[in-house]
Amino acid sequence: MFDLIRDRKKFLMGFLLILIIPSFVLFGVEGYTRFSEGGEAVATVDGKDIKRAEWDLAHRQEAQRLREMLPSIDPALLDSEQARYESLERLVRQRVLATAANKLNVFTTDQRLARELQQNQAIAALRKPDGTLDVEAYRQLLARQGMTPEMFEASVRADLSQRQVVQGVQGSGLASTAMARATLNAFFEQREVRVKTFAASDFASRVNPSEADIEAFYKDNAALFQAPEQADIEYLVLDAAALQQGITLSEADLRSYYDQNAAQLSGAEERRASHILLTVPQGATPEQKAEVRSKAEGLLAQVKSDPAKFAELAKANSQDPGSAANGGDLDFFGRGAMVAPFEQAVFAMTKGQISDIVETDFGFHIIQLTDIKAPPVKPFAEVRAQIEAQLKQQQAQRQFAEAADTFSNMVYEQADSLQPTAERLKLPVQTAKGVLRTPAPGQQGVLTNARLLEALFAPEAISSKRNTEAIETGSSQLVAARIVEHRPARTQPLAEVREQVRQRLVAQRSAELAREEGEKQLAAWRGGADAAALGNAVTVSRESAQNLDPRVLDAALSADPKALPAWVGVSLDARGYAVVQVTKVVPRGDVPAQRLAQEVQQVNQWWSSAEGEAYYETLKDRFKARILVPRPAANAAPTAQR
């Protein structure tokens, strides 16, 4: 089983990420039919095509999301053919699950949607000091992803429905403890091995290529000696963060803001409440639900007639196991801690007030507000820096919003030069030489943005040297650029790269000599020759690799334990060759009970994931899902997005 899991580890990890990280966090997928005219079909699900334009959009959104989450990520990883293909696989998966949700009548209720939005950290971060949502910031956040609030909430609802399709199957997956232990013993099994490595570097002194050899290698491998496509460019950056640096505020402005907002600046208000909860069974009929509500209304009448009995009635009737024993007391909490209907009711009440019936996903609540705790007002000097930063940020955002339309329009309308836009908005025209279509690993900054580079190196932009459109490269940041000089990719002359050619040729032949020597020794040792050169035996396992190359370790652990001692040859590619002798299987030792329990739980999770994956494969067959473009080779070089 673990061989299967290991072989499919990457696939399963991606599957788990899809389930755990909601696709609606900071990005979304537009409606399925928006790009129905977007070029050739690259996949099909249930008779409906996925077009190349949809694939391109999905990949750009995924790449942008990862760049925002991991600013230091190597751009080449995001722009590789493998990454693009994985984006297509995710898009197909989403389409399959959406089709299944629709045909299986799996829907998400308004209450479930509201609870999910409440738990979304990206949205929670947009709450103002008084606990209300900053609606404008919310709209801006979604606009940066090309969505309106309505589109975003629809995508969340669709995502939740799609997740339900496989969650039922995954939740039923369970491996027995005996099977889990047998699997773990096999997975953590140890093996005693002896290893001899034939390093390519040890054979380099034997290789002395002639000029003819070098010229032939250069001719046969010209693609290895390409100078990449480059461009010298001009560009403009409109950045709210930069605008903020130039803003100055008077002391009077800061003091006025403090006088009007002192309470909010001092911290969030907390409230203490008690409640009586009557739960509604999952899948309850309307009649059963009405019966629970009727009981709640009866309790409400008792509470309102004698509020002093609230705690007594909560102990006797509340079905909340966490608070019933305490008379329904929930202690102090702030905004965002409770589900929306409950929170709205509590923060609209006055101290001592008893609510009417409040319905949530948990059931029916009767709430009593028992206390309000407002933090002490902080002195002006303590919050002055906070006020200044907040006001500068607000003004910079306003200035950015006012300038953004002008910036976008001018770089488009006066596309032959960036200078008019620069003069109008008082922005410096910046320059860069040797800009690559695919940035070097580790590079950062606006000139590594995939969308900007895609626009900059588009055929029309290269030929006409016109401005790109205004492209969002970060939060409240727009960039436009134009090519001044373009240098296409070219094969470097042999005279320029002769030493590189020689080094590659020596490395290749050294690896070949190492492999030949390793295979020769392997044959001799298998035939009974003295194997003293193998050195001392070491015990290895998946937990303790003893610094072995992963390929060597995998070969040692994959050897047939019924045919020991076993001999295995392992190619290390450019590094050389290794010979492994497996002499003994060493059972796993005793494991503490706590760790064993954790490992059994992990096996169950893997088992559930495998069952979920098997169910997804069934859905793919049912809805005739097919990817129409070939899977890229494992070592495909990074390319620019098409």
C-alpha cells in the first residue's frame, strides 16, 4: 500500500490541498461559460469543452495567488509547463466536481455560506475597529481578483457544494488498526546495506576531448548554449505605498481624528452573554423543526416572565454541552467569535436584555446579555503613530484610486510613449536592461510579474514597441512598460561558449565511464568476486537515510527481501553510479503507544484520501473527463505563458 501512496504522493498532496484550502481564498474562477469562445479545446467534461483561454486564466490566477502567499517563490516554477498542466488538472477536477454536485443535487444553504464567510481570514482582516466589515475594502480585494462580491459569494457556494461531493466518501474511509500496523511495519522496515559509489568526478581526469569532439558536441547540443531572449525597457509604477511616503498631515488633523474615534482606537468592545440552545437534528423535517421552535418559544415566555430564572432554565434545558452546566454563560467575546445571527443579536442588545428566538445552524437560541466591557480610552500620545499611519494609508488609497483611471487611460491612448503619463502624474520613467521573459530564480520586484512579462513580450508589443496596458502587479500597484530594444534568443557562437561546451562534454563522458565501471563491478560481485571495496554495512530506513542519495535508498528498500543478499545498480545520472548490496532485513523496533496512535491516524487519513481519489476517478469516467493536451515531460524547461 505504501508503495502506491509513495508513487502517488504528489497527486494525493495536491488532492488534499484542494480539500483543505478553499479555492475561494484570494482568488476565484469565473463562470464556466464566460470564455466559451476562447480558442481550442484543451479538455472536456460531460460533453462541455474547456478552452485554452479558460486554462490560461486559471493558471494566471493560481500563479498570482501563490506569488502573494509566497513572495520569494521562484517564478520559473510557476511558469513551467508542469505548473501549467497542473493548473489544467485542477480546472478539470473543479469542473468534474461541479458537474457531480449539480447532477447529485448537492447544494449549500445560506446559513452554511454565511458560516464559511465568517471563518474566511481574508475577510476577517477587513473588519473595522467597531467590528463591521469595511465594504469598500472588501470590494477592492475582490476587484483585484476580477470579481464582484456577488461573483465571489457564488464561487464560495459552488466550492462548498463541490467539496461535499467527495467529503462523504472520504469520511467513510477507515483502515483497521491491524492493517494500519502491518502497513506501518512495512513502511518503517530497516535494511542493512553496503554501498559503493562510482563518482563521475573521479573519472574526469581520464577525459581529454579533442577540438573535433568539442565541435561535434556543440553542434549536437546547440539548444544547451542559447542566449535567452532579452529586452531593454522603460516602465512606470503607480504605487499607493509610494504615494503614502509623500503625504504629510498636520497635528490638528491627527487630533481631530482622535477626538472622533478615541473609543474605536482603544480596542474592540467585548460582550458577555448567556444562552439557552435547543438543537435541531440534522435532516429534521419541517414538522420536527417547528416542534423544537415551539419548545423554545415556551422557554422564552418563562424567561421573560422571570429573568432571574435564566440560569436555572439554561441548566435544565440548554443542549449546549459547553455552557449549560454554567447556566448558559459564554463569558466575554468580541466580534467574529460567534456565528453571524448570534453575533448580530448580541451586539444589538442592551445590558440585561433578553432576545427573541435567534435561529442559527446550531438550532434555536434564547440570549441574555449580561455584561459589556469597553476597554479604557488610550491617550492621544499612545495612538498618534497609529492614527498617522492609518490616515496616510487612507489618503494614499484615495490618491491611487483617483490616479488609476488616468494612468490606465493615458498609457493606452498615448501608447507610443510613457512620458506624457509620467509628466501628468509626476512619476519617474524607470529603465531596465536585459529583462528576461522568464526571470532568474530569486529575482523579485514588479519586473518578475508574469502578467506584465506576458504583455511585454507579446508579439505586437515587441514589433510596435508600444506601451503595455496598465497591469496590476500587487495590492494598489499598477505598472505599464514598453520595449526600447529587443534581442531575440540566439545560439551563442562556439568561440563564446567553448569552455562551457568542454565542461559539459567532460561531465557527460565522466558519468558514462562511472556507469560502465559500476556495471562492470556489479557483474563481478554478483558472480562472487571479493566485495571488500563496498565498505562497512549500515542500517537504513525511511526514517534514517544515513545520507544516502534518495534513489539509492529507494532501490535498497525496494529489493526483494526473499532473495538476500540482493544486488542493485543505481544510475545517479550526471553524478555517476552506485552499487548496493542488501544483506539483511531489520524489523522495526518498539514504538511508544502515543506515536503509534498518531501513525495509525495518519494511515487512516491516507486511506481516506485514497478512497476519495478513487471516487474522483470514478466521477471522471462517469462524466467522460479528458485532457486533450499532452502531459509535459518531467524535465521540461520553464516557458513563458502562451
